[in-house]
Amino acid sequence: MKYRNYILGALTGIVSITAVSANKLNAPKEEFDINKVVFIEEDQDWDLGFDTALYLPENFDPYNGKFSLKAINYIDECDKIELGFDTSGYLPVGFDPYIQ
């Protein structure tokens, strides 16, 4: 019994010492440099089927970062639009698009 406890204690000590020494890495840590990251950009031209310049402000540049939503001229028309058919069959009962 004492011999078994002695062996188990010795094995526990060896495993503990091995686990503690395994956490110590001798390798030097390299600092992360964002300039070393290689970015691969595919040059794709997307054809949307319409001219987007008609819907964007003059001299719009999406990569500029100085764009403001105030530059968009938003026109709120409160008149009901007549679609030529009854939409109630396609919408839930009591549907109101202006309720949040």
C-alpha cells in the first residue's frame, strides 16, 4: 500500500513538472504587423443592368469615407400609389408598412 502511494505520488509529481515546463516556450514571439498581410483582391466588373450613376450623388466615391447621408436628396411622397390590382390578397390582415 505504501509502495503504491509512493509510485503514484512520484508519477503525479513527474506529470506536474512536465506540464509546468511545457507551458514555457523558448520560441521568440513575433509581433503582428498588418503591413505584412497579403490581400488578394479580384478585379471584377459587375453588370447590374442599369446605370448606377443616375442614383448616386455627383462625384460619389464609395472608398472616400467622407460620404454623408445628408447628401442624398430624399423625397417623401405621401400620396398612395395605385398599382392596378388589389394587394390585400398578398399581405397579412391588418398589414401597415409604416408601423415599426
